[in-house]
Amino acid sequence: MTDLANYHPLVIEGMGDYDPREPVPVAANIVAHLQSRWSDSPPTKPVLLITQGDPIAQRGISAITRLVADELSVPRGLMYLDTHLADYHEPNADRHKVILELPYSQLVNHLNTEIPGTLTHLEAAVRVELEGKNARRAAQQKPPLQDYYETFALLQEVTKVACQRLCGEITVAHTSTEMADFSVSSFYEVGLALGLLDRADIVAYSG
């Protein structure tokens, strides 16, 4: 955690390997928007691109984050789920340019110490969001989302909130103009709705 505090965290959110688009133009678009944002309001610390355990893939977030890190010439940090939550998560994670790794439990401990009650609020809000999504799926005669959605949504939101509080700044970039309603990425609204993250820190995708 001490090492992480020395960086400006960059978190990129978007579709997994089911993303049908070629990753190169998507990454180029994100880099252009980041450079534009940072030319007006540059990070006060070196940038560290934060990944969340995605395995190597030819498309989607895994491929895109690799390309963005290379284009910006920045290292990456890995936030992963503890073994008791998902024993496959840490071993399968892509470690391209990764210089720092932290388990979910350590991020949670930081939040519990710095902002007591935050995890409880995040867990409750994620469950409410999940119930809403499952109600919409039921109306479309679709089965409920699998149990792991809650765990990964919490990893996503805890990572961002803990990084922002620890580092004092953060940039979040999206890989598409809209997040699919039934994706883990769509839970990004949870941290915003609770006032734990600032929408001004999000670099929207366009083009």
C-alpha cells in the first residue's frame, strides 16, 4: 500500500474478451482522450495502470490495457481476489509490465481503517443493483446473473475507492460509450451514487 500511494492510479473499465472490436483502435482512442485530459490537468504522480486480474486475451479489456500501458509507457499494478474468494483469479492474471500486486483483502483493510463503514455501504449498494438487474432479466425471460457478479463488482468498486483515497487522485477510463446493463463494468455507477468517486475523474469513450 505504501508503494501504491506513490502513483496516480489509472483504472480502465470495459468488456472482457467477448468484446467484438479490434483492440488496437480502441486503445488508441483511449490514449488520445487520456492525453487530452492530462494536458489540461496532469497527474501529480507517475501513472500506474491498475488491472483487476483479467487473464491474457486477444480482445477486450485484457488486450486493451496492455496496449494502453505500452503506448503510454507506464507500468501496471494488479489487484486480485484472495484465494478463498476465487482460487483461479490470481494465478491466471496477466502480469504484463506488472510491478505491484495487492490482494482484495488488503484494499478492504485500508478502507475499513480509513473510512469505516464504506465496505458495508458498497456491499449493500451492489446487492441492490444486482437485484434490479435480475428483475430486468426476469422480465426478459432470462436467468439471473451468476453469483460471481457480486464479488467482481465489489473488487471493481473497492479497487477504485481504495486507490483514490490512498493516492489522493485517480483517472478512470471507459472502453465504450455505454456499459452493457448485464456486465460487471456497469456496476461503476455504484461508487458514484454513494459519493465515493467523482464523475469528473472518468474519461468517457467517444468515437
